[in-house]
Amino acid sequence: MTIRNVRARQALGLGRILCVSVLLTCVAAPAALAQAELIGIHDPVMAKDGDTYYVFGTGRGVTVFSSQDRENWEREPSVFDGPPDWIREVIPGFGRRGSLWAPDIYHHEETYYLYYSASQFGRNNSVIGVATNATLDSDSPDYRWVDRGMVVNSVAGRDMWNAIDAHVTHDAQGAPWMSFGSHWGGLKLVRLRDDLLGVEQDPAKRQWRTIAARHRYWKLDERDAGDSANPELDYDELYAEPVTELNRRSESGAIEAPFIFRKNGYYYLFASWDRCCRGADSTYKVVVGRSEEIAGPYLDRADQDLAWGGGTLVVANFNESERWAAGGHNSVYTFDGKDYLVFHAYEATGRGASRLLIKEIDWDDQGWPTVTLSE
Amino acid sequence: MLVAATLAVHAGGASAQGVGGRDPSLILQDGQWHMYCTGPGVQEFVSDDGTEYRAIGSVFDDAPEWLATALPPTAGQAPRSEGGSPDTQAGGAVHIWSPHVARHDGTYYLFYSVSSPGGNESAIGVATNKTLKRDDDDYQWTHHGPIVTSIPGRDMYNAVDPCLAFDDDGAPMLVFGSFWSGVKQVRLHEDLTRVSRPEQWRTLARRHRYWKLDEAYAGDWMNGAVEGPFVYGKDGRRYLFATWKVSDRGRDRCAIVVGRSDDVRGPYRDRIGRDMRVGGGSNVVGGAADWPSVGHCCVFTAGGRDMLAFHAIRNSVDNGNDQRAELIVRPIEWDASGWPTVSLE
């Protein structure tokens, strides 16, 4: 199997401008990485097919790695050669070489569903699409990714949410749901069609809900994510300078990357707060709340509603870590009876590359998850 | 020929027409005035002189077909002030809110909304006709829709109170909204029956709303109470009229406000330059002793005079909780700076 030689860009070097395009480190690497070396990834999700683990992350056609042991990874073919053509009809400015963000991989009834997002930095003209496959094993004759098109889109000026960062799951009653969102008015939960390829439209069954949000000043322009970083807006015209500065430095509305994990009668909603994508200057962190119903309300350890800014920190010791500055955009899986937090973390040194971390979760006696970094 | 002075006649304490109704929209066809109001199947009134109106009943006998797949069966309730409840089925003719009538390229368009009180599960549709005169051979309404739908938990707007506007190149816009995040504008397809693609949206007016309020909650006098938009073009400008709910000595009442812009897309600013998207709006008519609460206006021109039609609610001590609205028509006074006011005296 050949490893693709992919040209990649780093987040750092672009000053204060957020860059949420490809954030992989250079992956011109030998077929098997040394055991101590962690692969570069952004926004990781995982699945197991047979004896092999697969991890998916942000990348031009969605980046894929495989492993037999969750430590040594080798590069797999990307899901797509490039972004599907229909995306440019919905988002006219989306580039032919644009990267697909924050995938989710979900196995249901013999089929793998790969959800992906396409967007533009600082704007919420975005789409979530889905592709299906019978297997993740690229050597299998049944291996073929089929793009199934759009699941949902967000429109600037219409929607106070951003259609990226999808996560799909079924509730305890077997109904399918998708959580998603980034900045703006927070994270959404929406009932999917039973075929998992679109949002439920029947007025008798459809359901939408905001499940997590952070303070957002009501006077902000609807096209502002909350960080005053939309390149299409003239902030000198929109706001007084101190307001623009405050937005750029504050954590107003900075929440994204939902992931719902069921355990012990609860739905745990994980989310990421604050700033990704700034290398060693990132402030990204994972928080959690829980609910007995999938539609919420999700309350944190202090009974604060995640829709009102609540959230309990999961990885609590980034400030003690010498190796890692920040990290987030997690998923959670159970392997061999143990639960793992799968996420990316930014190195505290060098170029602040984002790397894959898989850490065992400690559940305390109140049922709250924590992860402690060891380096 | 309609004389403006006739419409201005108003005996103290009584509306010019003595007509009960809400959310009026007016148009003239062949010397006859047609006024459409909220009510079962849209309530219609006609007048030959603009002063004496007679009720001629519902425009639509049946619910529009698109309603069955767009909204749940509980949609089509009357507003709460007229006994509507969000929990019961809408029996008989569907109660239709805030009609807006317009004529464009030889066709009459009647925009309307269907909703339930207190929630934003709503939709806006439009019906077309070649004539408004029920005796004409080609009188036949055709429904189109939904044009826009609002879903609780998805949308921070309410798809009610539609109004049509055009930019200087003739591109059509639908302006609508009530509470939540305020008044929205979306570009329409040139056939006026659907939104254009790719979709072009913006907010035109908004008032403070506490960010922690549940998305199912519409708002109140101190949270986002703006609705009933109407865009009027005059002297190269666009005026955005809207209705606010305000609190006055402990009692909620409505008032009509305005802002203006050189572009139909806004920003609309009031007399002191405040953008209507951050709470701006200057008083047009704010109620008087007999009618402390006024709202939901439209503007039309009769005999060369601009007129404001709106409803008023008495809310007097005698009437107690009587929320029945009455229709009022008054001339608009434009001051030297081009700002409109209306007197209820």
C-alpha cells in the first residue's frame, strides 16, 4: 500500500487569523511510524472493521489512517479525491481544492456512514454531506465510497447556526439524531430520517433543539460567528473598535464539535470550547454535560445547563502538561470494555502541530468522565 | 375619485369605519377598496369610498393544500387574543394571519401566514388571482407555498406577517417576522411564489433579547418584541414600519415605529441614526387615551395622499380585558426631514 504524499499547511504563521483548513503535519513518512511518534490529525473519529481500527480526520478528501493496535498507524486512501462537485453549487466560493472538515464515522446495519462538512472560514454558508461504504478495508472488493449528497445546510443571514461538525447516533428508543454546530447560536440536535441520509421533514416527527450554547452579545451581526473574523464583513463599519477587539479576544459563543456517548442511563454530551487551530496558542478544551433524554437539557457537574454556558472540564491538566498546549474536538469509543477519549492536541513547542491522542477515560464515583495527561 | 379628507374624518371615540379587524392590508381595484385582515380564511372588507366598509366574509373556504405537508394539524389557530390555543385542532376554515395584498405585472398576490399562538411553527404562502372582484368571471385563487417555514428549535424567526418589497432593479423581497430575532428579509424568485436560489437573507430589525431565553419562547415587551413589518418607498428611500410591544405604566401596549434606508436591504435607521437591527425605531403613532395600543400598519396612497391603516385596541377601564381590535385609517404627515407621523386626534 502506498502512502500518499500530501502537501499540507500549518495553522501557525498566519498571525491572529484563524485557519481551519488542513492542519496535518507533513505526512511524507515511512509506511509504519516509530512507536513513540504520534500521527498528525485534526478532529479525529474512529471505527473498527474486523481487527483493524480506522481513524478519520479533516483533510482534502477526508484523511484516513488504519492500525492494528491503535498505536502504529499507516495512511489509507482518502474518502474522496477531492470535494464532491455539488458543494460548489451550494457554496459558490468553495474551492476545488477545499478541505472537508470534521468527519464522523458511524456503523449501522451493515453500512458505514461517513459525514463530512464543507464551509468557509468565519462564515456559516456550510453543508454537511454523507457518503456510505460496505467496508472500511480498502483491499476488500466491496470497498467503495459512494457520496449520498447533502444532509443539511446553513445559510448566512437565515440561520443562527453553522452546519459543520456532525455527529450521528441513535437514541435508546432507536430514533436517529444528528448533533452539529460551531459558534453562532451553539450546538444543535436534529432528528434524522430513518435512512440517516437527511433531516426528518414530516411535521409530525421533525424535531430540532439547541443543546449547548455560550453567551453571545445580542447586537452582533448575524454573519459574525462571535469572533469578528468574517472576511466578508467590514468591522470598522459594523462595530466600535473596542467591541471588535473584545470579540476577537473573548470566548463569546466559542463552542463546537458535539459528541454524544451513552453510558449508565445517561447521554453524555461532549463539546469543545474556545480556540482551535492556533498551534501552541490554542485554548481549545473539552467539556461535558449529561442528560437522561437525548434532547436534553444537558447539565454539567454543577447542574448548569450547557445551553446556558454550562460545561465541566474533561481534560483538566493542560496547563501542567509540558508536551501539550491545548486540545479538543473529541470522540468517545469503547474498546475491550474500556472507554477512550479520542481527540487532537496541539504541541506546546515547535510548530504546534496537532496530533492524535487516545486516552483512557476515568469515570469518577459520580459518573463524570476525566482524562489526565501524563506528559 | 377618493378624497383624502373623507378618510380623515373621525368622530371622537369611534373608528371611521366602526369595523372590527386586525392587521389590515389595502388595495384599490377599479374604484373599489379591498381590505384584507386576519381571520378565518382571511377576512375581506370592501368600500366604494374608502370610508364605509362592509364585511364580505372569508376569501378562502378551504385550507391551502400545501398546509397539510408543511405544518402539523394543530396549525391554523386564531391568535390568542381572539381565543386561539396552540393545543387544539383548527376546525373548519383555517385561521389565517396578516394578509398582504399587492398587484404586480397584472396579477394580484395575497401573501398570508399560518401559525399557532405563542409558538413559531409557522409558514407563509401566497395566493394569486387576476382580479379581486368576486363577480368577475376570472376570479379564481391559486395557492402557492410554503414560501418560508419556521420550525421551533431550528429557526430564531417566526414565519408570519409577510410583506412584499422591491429593490431599485425590481428584485422582489419578502419581509416578515414577529418576535424571536425580529424582522427578516429574503429575496424572492421573480414569480414571487418562492425564494430565489442561492438564498439571500438578512435581518432588518431586531430588539434586545436575553440570550438565555428558551428558543421556544417568543419574547415579551423587554425581549425582542418587534413584528408587523411594512416597507414603503417614497422619494427614493425605503421606510420600514414595524410594531413594537412596549410597557407603559405596567400595561403592555403596542406602538408603530419607523426607520428608513436608501436601499431596500437596509440598514434602516431611525430619526437619531439608530439601526433598527440593534433596537432603533422612531415613533409614528403611539396610541391615545381611547386607544392606548396600536399596531400592524400598512401604507397606501389615496387621492395623492399617503394614508396609514392599522388596528387599535381599546383596553379601556370599561372594556377591561377586551382585546377586540378596530381598524383605523389616518393621513400621514411628512415633516420637513421626510419623517412620517400620524395623529389619532
